[in-house]
Amino acid sequence: MKIDRRLLINFDWVFLGVVLLVSAIGILNIYSAGHNLYVRGEPLYTKQIYWLLVGLVLMAITFSLDYHTIIRHAYLIYMLSIALLFLVSLYGDITHGSQRWLVLWGFSFQPSELMKLVLIIVLARYFSDTAEEGYPPENILILLAIVGVPFYMIARQPDLGTAMFLGVLFASVVVFVGIGWNILVSFVAGGMILTPLCWLLLKDYQKERILTFLDPERDPLGTGYHIIQSIIAIGSGSLWGKGFLKGTQTQLKFLPEQQTDFAFSVFAEEWGFLGSVVLISIFLALILLSLKIARNSKDLPGALLAFGVTMFIFWGIFINIGMVLGIFPVVGIPLPFFSYGGSSMVVLMMGAGLLMNVSMRRFILQP
């Protein structure tokens, strides 16, 4: 296969460098949070390095394929992802009362993480196909089915946080394409009408999380413990932080889920306000570079794909940091490229590969 030299010339090394920088800082943070924690005999930070390497391989595969080819097979990819979610409901590994993990060839994988990226791909295909028709309102049922089926399957696991994240991604792409205010108002009105019903369908622990978010002190040793300890850790970091491996909330294990959901709390305690500002600035640079790729894309499919992946990264950052600060309920959304987790890291690296795919091909004439 002949490789166009322009693909290599226009390779986005700056974007890749920022992704690797965040990932490297995340691995150091995981080392601090869990250097004495092991998974199947391996330290957590070592496992994260393995997942990063796997992610890099899949990233290389993702940006090597023309993104038009990927979008062309979007519906097939979507159906395969739905099949994986169905397999989870039948054979998934049950952990802490949730059936979210599928064990394949000795590896645990969370198909709901993959579904975040697949939803972006299938929406890029759908909106590209219907652009000339002006996104007819009568197709709203198709859109609802595209997002509704995985939403329902993931919410049943139960994983309401990830299901709601799909809804946020869907809304972001819909707003981007300018689908029409009448349809947007219909979505919003429908959501408001269904809110009371959703509350009735929530499990007790999910209701408790929402109530705890509104008042963490109502159960400080139970459901409010996570948020309270996170805020203490972040606040105790003060301006300069306590130093690497010196965070008391972290090292004394007061902070729960410190390598996953509350990884930012660990970093803020050790590196303080100034360190947190630096990290958030790096994330901001990543988002701006991603938006630049979407803006410079030469066709609608590329722009939709790039914007969708950008929103995937942005909302992950926004929700996770808001969650550890007590602004949002604890919903189990990891901090992109930073929190411990193989499924999240691999899928995000594939998303980064799609962004570089669009960026590299912006000077190539499309068929």
C-alpha cells in the first residue's frame, strides 16, 4: 500500500505530544495513588503503562485507516457494539452489584466505554447522509433509537453515569449540526416530562447519590464520604501542594477510588492550586487543538467526527473535575487520559487517533 507523503508531512506531532504528556502525568499520579496496590500481581501504574501501549497500537491503526472508510462502516460498527452490550447482559462479570465488564481472552473490557466513541461515529454517518435533506424532523425517531438503545442497555447494567454521558454527547453533536430549534425544544421538553419517571426508575443507591450531592453532610460516613474526603484532599493541597507521595489523604487511604474517579483530587493534594492550574491548562490546550482540527476539516464527516471526539474529551474533563469538587454528583466518569482504567485509556487513544486521522487528511482531495 502506497502512503501519501502529505499524510506524514501533516502528522500532528503537537497534538500527540499533549496526549502523551497528560498520559505520562496520569501514570505518575497513579503511581502515587496506588504504588502499593496490585491487580493480578502487577502494580496499578504498570498495568496503566501496558494499556497505554495497547492504546498507542490501536491509535496507529485508527489513524492509518481513512476516516471515510470508518464512517462508511459506521452502522456495522454500531451493531457490533450493541452486540457486545448484549453479551454483557448475558455473560458480563458482576462487580459491586453492576454487570459492566466483559472478559475476553483473559482481559476485562467495558463495552460501554467503546459505545461512547461508536455513537460519535454513527452520528457522523447519519448526519452526513441527511445533510442534503436538511435533517428532516420526521427522522427524529431514528435519532432517538440510535442513542436510546445503548442508553437503555447501559442504564440497566446499571451504569447511569455512562448512559447520561451518551446523552450529553448526543446533544452536543445535535447542537453542532444545527438540527433545528423545534427538534431541540422537543428533546428538552421530552426530557423534562420524563424526569419524574426517571426518578421513580432509579435504584436506591442512585437516588442516594443525588441527594448526597445536594447535601453531602446528610451521610458523612456513607454516601457523602467520597465527596467530603475529595474536597478535604483538594483543599489541603493549598497553593503549592504537599509534594509527590506526600498527600496524607491519599497515602493514608482516606480518599476512596483515588486512582480512578478521584485521581484529580490526588493530584491537587500533592501539587496544589498552581499544579492544578497547570494540569487544567494542558487539558485546555488539548481541547483547543482538537477544536482546531474540527474547524480545519475539509468536509462535514471529518468535522462531525472531530467535534464529537472533542466533546468526548471535553465533557469527560468537565464532569470529572466538577464531580471531585462537589459541583456534580459522583457518576463514575474517569478523567480522560489520566484516571486508571484500561477500557477508558484504549478508547480515548482510539479517539485521539481519529482526530489525527482527520487532521492528516485535511490536504488530501477526497473522492
